Amino acid sequence: MQPTTFDLFADNEPLQQARTEQIGEQSWVLRGFALPRVDQLLTALEPLLDAAPLRHMVTPGGFSMSVGTSSCGTLGWITDRSGYRYSSVDPLSGLPWPGMPTVFADLAHEAAEHAGFAGFQADSCLINQYVPGAKMSLHQDKDEKAYAAPIVSLSLGLPAMFLFGGFERSDKSRRTPLLHGDMVVWGGVDRLRFHGVLPIKPGHHARLGERRINLTFRVAGDPAKV
């Protein structure tokens, strides 16, 4: 099999060039929004993963996630046999999660504002690493204390096919290609839509090699932060 390159979504060339794409009533893809800050983002990411290394968590059903995960911010998302939840402490080290870099928080705030959600102040950033074959099954982000704030997601590295569904797992999902630097923001009436990622295809990215990094920003603890 030939490695995937960035012509993976060549049939969608006009879509790739669009600066902003609406995928739901209150859901948007911001094409290339993060590109001007990629150097800063990657520089900030390295010490985070040194402090809180990626790990393959186990779901309550006993399955090991194909995606490597970590977190930064006041709260980090974790899963084990006892359930899904947020914790102020990294269970791997027993220490607080590393603080969220300013460049992360500022970018998430600006993307949310661009999509119509003013005042977004993330207190949690889930860091997911995908290698070829890794995927994320359809799920809802519903472990937060409140749903007034949107979800803000950033893609770096290899391309991905993002699934954006309805309010039932069985609802038909829209397939949206995501490239390096793209961001997705969804909230309001769309906040609890099911979403996921199809298995990542083999490929090599000039900056990140054979991997995709996804940063997902949330307001997990303080409902006043919208």
C-alpha cells in the first residue's frame, strides 16, 4: 500500500481552500486557523508530554484505546474500569497536570470567538496522538459539569476524516476531512452531537512524521467559564 500524502482529499480541493465551513447549526471548521502558530504550539507541546507522557487508557468496558492520551490545564480527562471523568491529578505520576500554555489558551479562545462563542476560557486540554490505524469511535463529550461552553478541537500532522453525527449514535454522520492546522468548533444546540475519527491512513507529515496530534479544549470544571 502506498503511503497517504496530502492529496488524500484532492477531490475536495475547493473545500480545503475555504476559510470557514459550517457543518452544523452552531458548528464550524476553521481551515488553517492555527497555521500561523504551529511553531509555538509544537514548542509548547514537547515539555507537556515530557511532564505527562502519552498513555493508552482503558475504557470502562476493558478495552485499551488505540489513541495515546495526555492532558494539560487545571483538569485532565481520564478513563479506567471505574468510568470516564476529569481529575486534577495525573494518575500516572500522582502530580497535577501541567499548566496550559498561553499559546494553547489564546488560540482556543480566538477560534471559539471566530465561531460565535465569546468568552471561552478552557480549563482542560485533552492531547490525543493518533498513529496509522488509530481511531476514535463515535462518542459525546458529556463528562463536563455543564455544556454552555463549546468544544474547540485542533488537528496537527497527518490528515484525518472527522465524523460529525447526530444526537443518537445510530444517526448518520457527516464526513469532514481535517488537515494540519484546521480547527473545529461546535457548541450551543450542537454541543452534544456524536463525533469521532475514522482510522488514520498511513502517511508522513513533514513536521510530525507518522502521527496526528489532536488538541481538544473544554470547560470541564467551572460552568461560569463559557
